[in-house]
Amino acid sequence: MGQELIAPLRVVFLSSGGLLGDAVLKRLVSSGRFDVAGVVRSRRVMIPGAGFLRGAAAYFNRCGILYTVYIWTITTFAEFLGLATGTGSITARCRKLGIPMLHSRDVNSPSGLDFIQKKNPQLLVTAHFDQLLHPPICDRVGLAVLNIHPSPLPYCRGIEPVLHAMLAGGSYGTTVHRLVESIDAGAVLATSNHMPKRNQSVLRVTHQLISDGMGLLEKLSDDQILKGSGTPQQGDSTYHSWPKAKQVRQLYFSGKQLMKPSDLNFFFRCS
């Protein structure tokens, strides 16, 4: 008798897009484990409800020019360039593959909830996503919601965990966890540790950790994803919000970088 075929899980993917989001979407599409029914790309610029200019000003005031340029380059600029080249953009990949897509500043809005409901997913996957999910689309019975987080939780919950780990000389790793209303606090389904190569940028390490997370996700069984509860997080937790300009300067003073010119070539070559 032939091996029984298992239907792929129907998935909606949520991300801020750009280089990191496209790397995950590429793996979701090519894995064979998942049927990507839709994609939500966040268009939020730091502040909920703010437009681009106000959001960019908030980035600049808190994070400084270096981080503002960095985050713009790997998201907005990458999406724009990707539409022209066909690589490095979840928008371009969705258009090429005919995957329905929603651009949204608030996925919890009626339009966001309606988009997700109409796709009838079994699973939501979030990665490099800058919006909190409210209870109707958090992990629950009937809808598994998993996040790929580039740190060994509960260490470095929150934003830019790789940057903060570099500043603190801390641990590196990846966690696939259930997404609940509290930030990065859901039960853990899989985790791995990682030792970055010397002098790698924040972007390259984050990309490697998110790729590791996709590998972890692909190895989980359907029952683990849809029915398993996972393991509650244990140990002391740390949380970080958006990096401050002073912290970004400290990163560079220590000899590390957010991004190197060679990184863009790596991403577009791999896409």
C-alpha cells in the first residue's frame, strides 16, 4: 500500500514584509507542509493609527537616524525594490503566485478580521510582525497561531531581540511559540540555540534565526501544531521595546552593525 498523503495545513502569514518576511514566505510556500491561503503585510510605522510621516518621525526621535534608515531599508525599500526585481518582497511573491494579500495598519480591524475569516485558516504564522493580536485572532481552539521569535524565550521578549542580545552579550536562539495576548509569552513548541559567526550584522543573524525557526516549524507534526499545548515558558524573562538611539550607537561603538552593504546582495541572491 502507498503512503497516506497528508493534506497541507491552510495558513495565513502575517509579517511586516521586506527581506525577512519574504524569506519566511518563501519557505512556507516551498515546504509542501503548508497551503498559504493569504498574507497580511503590516503597514504600521511604529505608532498605531499613524501615517508614514508621523511614524517615521517617531522612529527618528526614539531610535535615531541609523535605525530609522535600517528598518526602512529592510521593509519599505525592499518591498519597493522587490516589485521591480521580483525578489525580497512578500508583495511581489504574492502577486507572482496569486496569493491574496491585505496591506493593513491594524489586523485587528474589521477589515483584517474579515480577511482572515474568509481564508478559513487552520493556522496563522507570524514572523517579523509589528502588531499585537487581540484575542479573536490569538491562539485558541480551532485556530493555531504561532510566532517565530529570534531569541530563546523568555529571554529577550519584544522588539529586535538580536540587537539587544548583542548589546548584552547574551544568548542567541529561536523559539516557535503560541501567540497569546501578552507579548511573546505563549507556550513553547520548539526552540533551538545558535552561535552566530563572528562580525555578522543584526540583519544576518536575525535572518538565520528566523530561518532556523522555519526549520523547527516544518518538523512539528499537525497534531503538535493544532492540538498540542506546548511547554510553558520557564526562567527569568527580559523584555525590550524599540531600541533607543543611544543603544544603536553603543552597538556600533562595540564594532557591530545593524546591516552591511554585502547583506543586500546576499538577500537578493537568495530570493
